[in-house]
Amino acid sequence: MSPKRHQIDWPAGLMMISLMMCAASSARSDETQTELPDDAPAQVRTEPQFQPSLFDGIDARLGSWSGALGFNYMDGTQSMSGASSSGAKQTNSLMRETLKIVNSGYYLLNPRLCQGNMELDLAFDQDKSEGSGSSTTTKGTVIGYAIDAEILSEKPYTASLFANRNENRMLQPFGGLMVGVNENRGAIFRLRQDSILTDWGYPWFEASLDLHEDHNSSTTTSFGNSQFNDQTSRTAALSASKGFETADLDFNYQYNDVINPEFKEGNFQSRAAALTYSVDFGPTLNRRFDSMWNYLVRDGTAGTTTMTNSEHLHIDHYENLNTDYQYGYNYLSSGNVIDTVQNAAFSVSHQLYKNLFSSAGVNGSRSTMQDGSTTSEGGHLGESYHHSLPGNGNFSVSWSGSYQLDANNLSSSSVLVIDEAHFAPNPFGAGVGFLLNHNFAVASSVVVTNVRGGGRIPLTVGIDYDVIDENNQVKIVPLAGSLLVLPGDPLVVNYSYMVDGNLKYSSLSTGYGMMLDYHWVSVSFNHLQSTQKPLNGSSSIYLQDTLQNTLQVNLQGTLLDMETNANMGLENFESNTSVYRRSKLSSSLIWGLQSNMRAIFGVNASDSNYTVPTVHTDSTRSARSSLNWFTSDGWNNTASIDWSTYKDNGTPPETLVQAIAQSGITLGLFSLNASIALGEWTRDGNRSTNKSFSINIVRQLR
């Protein structure tokens, strides 16, 4: 976890030094001098009244003091039962008493020389856990701190030092208990634009050097199972930028060393560099060139080397005519696997009057890999027309067409994909996941890894995620009960997908669409059709002729002083291997009950009926309702209920329900926050429920 850049810390010993200096300075200021009469001799009046001290001219002051007393209590119960098991139950109770002391704005010598903040956090914890026939009780003290200092904050050359430590104990949304310690320390050195380089003839230059170490450890427990993570990351990052009259140049370099004693396979070192350059030029600065280069080397069990380069030139020939030229290069090396991709494209755009917009272009690419190469070249052409209608309406129509030639020259029918990037859904829902980028992926080859915080945590299918084959595509569905995946986590996927190794084929795609929009109602229709034909005389199951028609209706407006909207969609899809009809519905309503109270309701539904390759259906349903209200004296309240379900003929049905209520109030120096959560997850006869309650009371000290 990266340190907060606005909180820059100083070594802990600095606190003692500043206190000693402050005491010495205060002692000097308290010394008094004996007043002399006005007619005293000059030689008497000019004699010093005390001897010079080592601390002369040195000043150290503590800043303003503040603090807080707090009490926090959390209680959670989690239970699980199955069709063929007696079930299990686990409870966790956490109580924490805290004292926080903060000194803001201390300085040494002079506020412009060194100024910072100090914070000390003391806590006494009492925990109790029961489950699986055992009971555990623990007590202990926790010490946290946050110290920062900014040196020469008003000068072109500044330095920031920081050190932080905090310990967290919380109940996860699914009922598990997580205990974690986060520590970071380091320094940041900055060179600002108004440095001496400006006088030397190098204006608009700035740079920074960031050196820090982060240590994060956590233990997550659920139903007697524990997952421990202990990771240390050491980072050195250098960034520099140079501005010109019409251009910018940026350079970044980062070295990272990650160590995980419990999971040595995840240890690695990485070195990354990036260089970007942008310039506007031409007689009227009507041309812009952007160049970007990235390089990454990662050592360790999953060692990789990646290099990417992209070049883009945009020219505005006239107000209504412009062209774009692009080139890209990608290199990936992992073990014995080396993949390279080169692509180039040219496009031209023209706008006739204000209504007709036309575009055309050509493109080409070449990929080389361990088992051969693939090439592709093609072109596209499209137009769109817009026109205003009486009654503040708008009408638009568009069409497009493209033609592409592809050729495979591979010795294998399987292509390996390494570290394809995705994100876990946020929030989780029944059947909610993401599709892999390539069709005909081999489900058994899928390996998902969580790369949260720069580490690599391997995930287990059936426990952390599910793999679902959907219309020749593979969908990854993270599971809500996983100890290793949280909503929004960055994930990477390794897998193989199938191709015809020696296939040459053409693809012709056409489409058109139209939309009628009157603000409160809009109706749109889109038609897409693609035909793929072999050019070397052999057919292939991987060639797809597709036909897709989509109708969308959107409604929005105000009904009985309530903001409402509804979206309805109907999709017909046909291909060689799949035929289905899908309908979708989503709607929401915002109801302002009072000036300080608002209710929100939303529903979503989707049904897919397949007739090819087999007759089956799948459906998703979800609903959410929330209520938010506040009072003039600072009382804020929220309550929400989320429900989702997923059904498919080929997989067990799954249902997820979560209810959360939160309340908080601040009265002067006193604040109170409380929350309660209830949840249930059911699937294939298995049922998991969780209940949690939390209350936090804080009394500010000033």
C-alpha cells in the first residue's frame, strides 16, 4: 500500500529532539535581565548579562495539541450448512479502547526550514472467537504512530520524511475476521520548476525521488480456515518532466522488491521505465505528435519482460478534415514464450456541414509467437447523419462496413495468453463476472491470480471463482465467500484458446443503426452482420457467421415528483454455434420523501433463451433499495438492501442477499457511528449466513 503523499513522516527520534530543543528555547526565553538606570555608564550598559549558549539562535516549537478518546465494539456471527453436512458456526467479538494524541505544526529552527506533524495511537484490544468446538480469547495493546516532516517547504529543493504504523481489525462483508498491520516509512525529494536550472537556461523542469518501504501483514479467518499474508515491498521511484513552449517530455523509473516469506513463489523484483513525449507543431500548431515507450522486467517464479511503444500523429488539415497515423509495438517474454505484436493504422475524418460525418481508414498487424505468426490487414468506411426535429427532438442514423484478411501460420492449434488484466466485480453479485478477451478459450487451462498491492496471490477454482462457458466465451465469476478476493481487486488470467493453425480467411462486416431521441424517451435499433470465409479451401469450426439485432428503449422523467428511468433491451443473436434471444430490463426511481430524506429503488433483470447448441435458459435478477436521511444537528443515516440471483440449466442456482444500515452523529467534540449488516448466500443446497454489528464512539480532545 502506497503511503499517503500528504502525510510525510519523520523518524521517531525526532520527536525527542524537538522536545529537548523546545525546552531549551523556552528556558532561554524565561531568563530576565536586570534593568539599568538611564544614567548608567556606557561601559556598564554594554556589558553582556549572560554567557552565550550552544543553543543561541536555535528555536524549536511544538505545534497545536489535539487528541481523541475512542471505543469500538464489533460482533459477528457466520454460519454455514449443506445438504450433506451438519453445518458450522463461528462468532467473533472485538472490543478496542483507543487514545490518540496529535501535535500539528511543530517546527525546528524555523517553520520554513522544517515543519511537520506527530501522532501517537494507543489501543487496548480484547477479542473472543468461538467455532468448530473451540474458543479463543486474546488481549493485547497496540501502538501506532504517524510522524512526518517537510524540509524547506517554500524552496525549490524540498524533502519529506515519513513513518507510519497502524493495526486494523475488522469483520469482512461475508462475516470473516481480518486482522492486519500496515507499516510504511521513507523519504521523498523534490526539485521544483523555480530551481537554479531556470537561471541556467533550463526552465520548466521538475523531478522527484521517492524511496519507501511498505510492510503489510493480514490474517483472514472464516469457518476455522485462515489465510495469512505477509508482504514487504521496497520501492525506489524517480520521475522527471521537462516542459517546452509547445511540448512536454516525461520520464519515470521504478524499482520494486517484493518479499513474502509465507509464499516464496510470489517473491519478485521489478524494474519499470516509461518515457512519453508530446508536441504541437505546424504553421498554426495544427499538428500533434504523441510518443510513449514502456519497459518492464519482472524476476521471480512468474518472470516476464514487457516492452510497449506507441506513436500517434494527428493533423487538422481544415476545420472539417483531419487525419490520424498510428503505430504500435508490443513485446512479451515469459520463460520460453516470446510474443510480439506490431500494428499500424491510418484514418481520415470529414464533417460536411453540421450533420454528416464520414470516416475511413486502413489497418494492419502482425503477431509472432512461439508456434508461428499471424497477420491481419483491412479497412473500414462509415458515415453518420444527425438532424434536429420539432419539439426539441433529435434523429440520427449511421452505417459502417469493414473488410479484413487474416492468415494463421501456426504449428499448434492452441495459443497461450499470459496475464490478461481484469478487475473483480464491485460489488459482488450472483453470477456477476467478466468475459475473457478471446473466444474458444479452454476452461480447464484458466488460472486466475490476484495482484492486489503488487503481489501475486494464486486463486482456486470452485473456492475463489467459477469458470462458466458462455456462447464460446469463458466467463470468470469471483465468489463472495472467497478469503482472497475483494470487490474491485485487480486480477490477471493465464489461459489457452483454440485456433485453426493454417487458416486464411476473410471477414466482411456491415452494420447500420438509427435513434430517435426526445429527451424523455429514446428508441434505438442496431443491426450487425459478419461473414467469414476461408481462402485456402478448407472450412473451420472457428469461423463464425454472425447476425445481431438490438432494440433499445429508454424512458426518463419525473413521476409524482420522483425521478424515474427505465431501460429495456431486446437482442437476437445467431451464429454457426450459438443462437439465443436475450431480453434486459433495468429501472430506477429516486423519491425525495422530504428535503432531508431520499429513497432510491432499482431493479435489473436479464433472460437468455438458447436454441443452439442446446436448448437451455439462464436468468439474472437483482434489486437494490436504499434510504438516506440527515438532520440539521448532524445526524446521518443510510440503509440498503441488495438482492441478486442467478439461474442456469447447467449450473446450480445462486442467491446473494445483503442488508446494511449505518448511522452517525457528531455533537461538538463527540461523535457516534454504528452499523449493522445481515447477509445470506445460497447455492446448490449450501447456505452461508452472516450477521455483524459495529459501534464506534469518539471524544475529541482539544
